[in-house]
Amino acid sequence: MIRVLYEDNHLLCVEKPVNVPVMEDASKDTDLLTMCRQYLKEKYNKPGNVYLGLVHRLDRPVGGVMVFAKTSKAASRLSEAVRTKKLKKEYYAVLDGIPEESSGTLTDYLVKDHRTNTVRTAGAEEGKKSVLHYETAAVKNHMALVHILLETGRSHQIRVQFASRGLPLVCDQRYHPHPSKGQIALYAYKLTFPHPVKKEIITVTGTVPDTYPWSQFEVNYDNS
């Protein structure tokens, strides 16, 4: 059962569970898009196919807040908000290590290898510019809880940018050289965007898991 965070005639905001693909992939596991369509079909007793527009994504192992469009007009306007950076994505992550600077901006050029589904840093002539802003919220046991505001939304961006600086995310099975068992410590906890029809600013917030390593920290959502 999906957790609905916000819904009206134009939007459906839900919490994506960890390890659930956003859309169908080679695994053929049940995906979030299908789950949300089924939810709408059952709730409103709709016959046939249900329209639901996908405007952004999360990596499969990452949980958090996502917004879907219930109409093609909403999908077009939300996609434009993504392109113009009016849809703001905020994350919490737990790093294996402590950044030298308590806050800052990371800028890299990233390249994705689609054969291996991995991302690496590269030169400006080869990669896509990737920018994020972070602030250290708490430190404990050689780990740092960081609040992240994404400026660009590249595949695996947060994971690669921190890992390339010797600060891999805790339990990141792909980019941590010696990962602990468990779910990657990355959570998309807040989306802020202009409503595609009403134009008012919508903010949708989720809560980080209560499992390790999140359980080591007290997350202050009010100050993020």
C-alpha cells in the first residue's frame, strides 16, 4: 500500500518505498508508477487505463517524496518546473566520514555508463555539469548527517559527488568501497514547487526511516 502525502485533481504526491523501481525495469518487479495507477483506479473506480505523468525519478534503492501528474497539462507544467529549477528537491544523507567544511557547494561533471548503470566524474568536455549544496546537520560516530539541496538532478549524483571526495554514503552498495549491509542512507524528504494550475507554492515532506544509521540522529525538519 502506497503512502499518499498530498493529492488533488491535478497532483499525486507519494512516498516511494526503498528498493521499488519508479517505473518498470528489467527486474519486472512491481514499480511505483503501476502502484499509483492502481491506487487511482481503485479509489475512483476508473475503467481502463489511468493517466499518470512521470516528471522526475529516484534511484531504485532510494526512498522519499515523489510527485506525479494526474493530467497532461499538469505533467507539462511540472516538467517545465523541473527544467527551470522551480521544482526544488531536498534530501538527507548520512555520510561515512565528516566533511572538512560544514557547508558548501559541490560541482562536478558526471558521465553515466549505461551498460553498467554506474556514474563517474569526468572533465567538462565529457560530462554533464552537476551541482548540489549541502549543510552538515549533525555528526556522530564518524558519520555526518547532511541536508542537501539539489541544483541539478543527474543520475546517482549525490552518491557519486560525495563518494568521489572520500565521503561515500553509508550502506551505498555501489559507490562505497566497503559498504555495510543495509539500505542506502539517502532519503528524498522534501519537494517544493509551484502548483501547475493554482500557481501557489506546494511543499510536501516525508520523514526519514527509523532504521540504522538514521536512528543515530535526531532530524530537525523545521530548520532544514
